[in-house]
Amino acid sequence: MLEGNRVSRISVRGFAVASATAVTAVGSVVGVASGSTAQNSDAEATAAGTTLLADIPMGEQAQVQTASLTQQADVQAIAADASAKKDAEESARKAAAKSAVAKKEAAEKEAKAKKEAEERKEREEAASRSATRDASTIQVQSSYTVAEVQAIARQLVPSGQFQCFSNIVNHESTWNYQATNASSGAYGLVQALPGSKMASAGADWQTNPATQIKWGLNYMDSRYGSPCGAWSFWQANNWY
């Protein structure tokens, strides 16, 4: 370059001219000195490997500038993608942690409800067993009215279970201790099938409603946990 001539110089780092018609940019524009007088110090300030835009043919300068801008845009896009990926991973991690906490809380709540239900059932069974009186204390009669049979049931069945017991008996026999199912042979207040099963509660199972109540209560407790457990099953199936 001739000293004293006024030229425009742009220092472009890392560009390699591949041919007379194509220049591939691998660096970035680092400065523009427009309208300045060229000095010998310009050459000293130019780093090794730096190509001056003024030294590149005019027809290829636009390609060099475009390549530089494209490279910068690519670098920015890569940085943006990395940031977006990092944000997405962090969001996914937080969502997974939140989901895990929710599942844990739901499992604990379910376990607590199950435990409470089991404890409640145990209390009902214990109450049913402890509150049941000995049927032998009931005075035996030659016959009984519905009201008398119900009175006996109230003495033998725990108060908290009586309504459930009553609902079953009402559906099964309408409180008739001698009720017989002609087709199946089921017998008595709770329609034991066969009726002879009730002999385990007393030899007078055919004529003594107290014996039938004792057997029926034991059956409901052992199979369903309580008369109310039996009634819940009956409502769903119309039998127990």
C-alpha cells in the first residue's frame, strides 16, 4: 500500500481466500478504520494471519462480510439452542420432582385411609362380639310375635349394628322366625341354608328366635365383619 493514500481498511481475522471467486469466512470482523491515513504502524498492528478487506478483490468483499455475519448468527443460534435446552431440562426436572411429591402424598393418603378403615372395622367387630349377650338368658316361649322377636334382637345385637341387622332380617324373612323358602329350603329369620346350620347355635333353632339371631349374628361377624358389613354386601348383591 502507498503511504499517504486514504483508503478504507477492515481487519478480518481468520478468513482464508479459497479462490479468486469464493472466500470462506472463519473469523470475525474486528475493526473498521474509515478515512484514516495509512501508516507503517498499520502493518505492525495487523496480527499474523489477518487479511485486510482492502486486499481482497472488490467483487469478493461482500461475500466475506456476509460469511462473517452468517458465522456470528450461527454462533448466537447455537448459544440460544443450548440455553433453551438447559431451560427445558430444568423445567422437566422440576416437573418430575413435583410429580414424585404428589404421588408420594397420594400414596400416603391412601395408606392412611386404608389403615383407618381397617381399624374402624376391627372396632366394629370387637364391639359386636363384646356386646352380644348369651341367647340362653332369653326366656323361651312357645311362640313369639314380631315385636317380641325384634325385642330379643335388640337385646342380642349391638346397638350400633341393630339397624343393619334389622334391614337384612326384614328383607329375608320379614321377622318371621319360622319363614321357609319353598324352593331352596332356607329357614328362619336370617334364612340359613340349610336351616340345620343353625344347630351349631342351639338344638332349638327351629323354634327359638334367640338361637337364630345368635347364629345369624355370628355368621355376619365372621363373614363380613359385622351386620353392617353384611348389609353393605346385601345391598350390592341382594343376598349375603
